[in-house]
Amino acid sequence: MKITFCVTCYDGDVHLLEDRLLSIYSEQTVQPDEVLVITSGVGSGSIVWDASKPNLTIKTFEQRKLPGGARNQGGKFAKGDIVCFCDVDDPIHPQKCEIVKKIFEENPEVDALVHSYKFNTKEFNTYDPSEIPIEKVTEVDERWEKEQNYVFNPHKELPKTCVITPSKGDVHHGHLSCKKEIFNDLKYREEMWLGEDGDFCQSIVKSSYSLFYTPLVLINYIT
């Protein structure tokens, strides 16, 4: 099962791309089979192609796309069986590819996986991949439907996934990993700005696909 790390990069974050690629290639305990960079609102001359990095693909879109649209392009161009989304400004757990690959390979019922999210720390715990807890998401969070007029600030609070696990624990999204085939049926809302993962999670739960959650911090949001 091949994994594509899809990194979204916007015009103001191009200066972070080199460090993000370096961290993926030098720190991941298991290397992704493809690193796909989707740049949004970035001129084609702004990205320097590093031919020394294996399996690297960069797709440049000069017209700025919102997060939902950028990730749809990631799902479209990804060559892996699993698309693992991450942003250029969010530190990625060194075991992310290892854990995601193991979960999907050993749990064929998993179509999509949402990860935990943490603020203001650069520290990651080390996990034994054989003891990774996951639980199936079976409900959508109807409270989210009533809060559409609420202006969410990602730098002040954790973003919701807008779904509920059987344990009723707090589910905060750290971006999604899912089978590429999901993009044959489901898409992010192109116009979505914030909360696009929560919207997509709801779509999965309401579909024939199976969404699972792992309470591990695989993304750190550094403000």
C-alpha cells in the first residue's frame, strides 16, 4: 500500500517549504512513496525543483485556491493508494507515515483516518505502532450545523472535526488520511476556508465509507 504525503503550500508560506520537505525526507521513520506539493497562489518561478529528492512532485497553481480546492487537487494528482494531507506550516510527527501505513494495511475496513492535533509545542511522543488505538466514527456533530455563523480562529482554539466517536472523546482534526478512491465519490467543498476537514469528515460518515479516529498527536500546530 503506497502513501502520498500531500503538502499544501500557499503564497505566503513558500519560504517554509524547504524545511518541510527536509523534515519529511530526513525525519520520517518510514518514507512516503510520494511527496506531492500543491502550491496555491504561487507563481511557477517561485518554486525551485530539487531533483535530488526522490518521488517529489510539485503542482503549481498561480490562481489561489482555498484549502478545500487545494486538497481536491491533491486527491486528483496523488499516485499513492493513501493520500495523507498536511500543511507546510505544521510540524509532522516523525512516525506519521509509519503509523498511517500500518493502520491502513492492517485494517482493511478503514477508508479514512483523522488524526489528533496539538498547539504550541515542538515535542512529539514516540509510539509503538503495534499498540495504536483506533475507533470508528459513527456520528456527526449536529452542534456544528448550528454554528455555521461562528468565526473560527485556528490560532486560538483547536479546530473541530465535526464528528463524534463512540467514546465521546474530543475529536480535534490534525488533517485527514484517506484512500484515494474516496475522491472518486467525495470532494472537499471548493469554497471552504476553515473547517474543511470537519465538513469532509461529516461527508464520509454519511456515505458508505468508514471513518476512523486515532487519538495520537500526529500534527502540531505552531502559532
